[in-house]
Amino acid sequence: MFLNSKIAIATLSLLAITSISGFAANAILPQKKQPVITAQASKVTKNTIIPGKQVGAITRKTKRADLVKLFGASKLKDETTRFFGGEAEFPGTVINLGKDRGLTVLWKDKTRTQVRGVMVYDSQWKTPEGIGVGTTVSQLQQKIGKFKMSGLGWDYGGIPQLQGTKIANYQAKLVLRMSVDEKLAQKYEKESLAISGDGVTLSSSNPSLNRLGVNVRQMIVFFD
């Protein structure tokens, strides 16, 4: 049975904060007081992601009719959106902006009048820190500091843990999904398998992550 939206949100919050399967507590980075990062006005553009608040012009108060005005009716398709192996389920609206480009809006209910969050798989949307689809492990480490992430290649794989990083305030508001470059994974198959699977915890400084071209493939932004 699929999880309803409230349970899905709780699951994602848990992923962002603590352990799932092999994401052991002793893998959590030491707690440090981190400055609260706020978006500077000069950095907020029409394609800015502010976790908890907005993805471009899309906010918690956006309705489906607003999406028509923003993107055009022909680019929208309503569907039930499932992810994490089908365990999380939301009423969704896909915004198709071309091959491998676009967003999926996740709604609170089937009336599609209040946004719960947005799935981003398009590199034109970025956080004020410059984090977006295509951001590599080394680039992410430069922006947020060293971090731990779950092993790749399974339903909850490739999720960086934000606790203890410079963007710890994004916990439960932003989930990053990272994966290997498929061509490099084939070239270095044994190395790819070594960093994959439930029960594996990876450090962002692991050289295999860069060699295998691991980067952000999807972002899930939840609103307050």
C-alpha cells in the first residue's frame, strides 16, 4: 500500500535528518552551530529555489490555474506521482519543458489548489548557494562542507545528509537525490557496485564519487 502524503513527508523528513537502513547514527557529522543562510535579494531570480518557500514563481499558494498562466496548458499533465520505489505518493502535475527538463508539482490533495512541494529535474532552477541538478559531489562539498550520503542505486540511495552542513536549515525542506554517470558506471562497474546499496554510507570525500561522475539528478523541495 502506498504511503499517503503526510506519511511520505514524514519519511522524507526522516531521510533528511537521521538514519534509514544503513544510514547509521555514528555516520552523522559532528553537530556545529551553523549560520542561518538567507537568500540575498540580488540572488533571487525567477528560477531561484528557496527550500520551504518557493521554486521560481511556484509557492505554497500556487493553484493549478496559476501553472497554466505560468507555463501554458499544453505543457501540463496531471498524474499520480510516486517515488522512492512507490512508497511516497502525491497528486501531481508534470510541467514538461523539453527533453529531461521540467518540474513536477506535488499537491496537498486532488483539488490541486495548494502546493506541498516540487520535484525538480531541470538545471535552470538553483538554490541561492548555486545547488541544482548537475551539481557534482565535489561542487556540493565546496558549497556546504563535507557530508555523508546513503549508498547509491536503490530506492533511498544517493541522499546527502544535511545535518551538520552549512545548509542544515534546509532539513525537511530539501531532499537531494544523487546518482552516478551511467557511462562511467559501466566503465568502472566494480567500483560502482562498491558504493551502491542499502547499508552503505558514503563520505563526500570518497574519490570514487568523483571518478564515477556522481551528481545531483533530482531535488525535492517541500514548502512550510
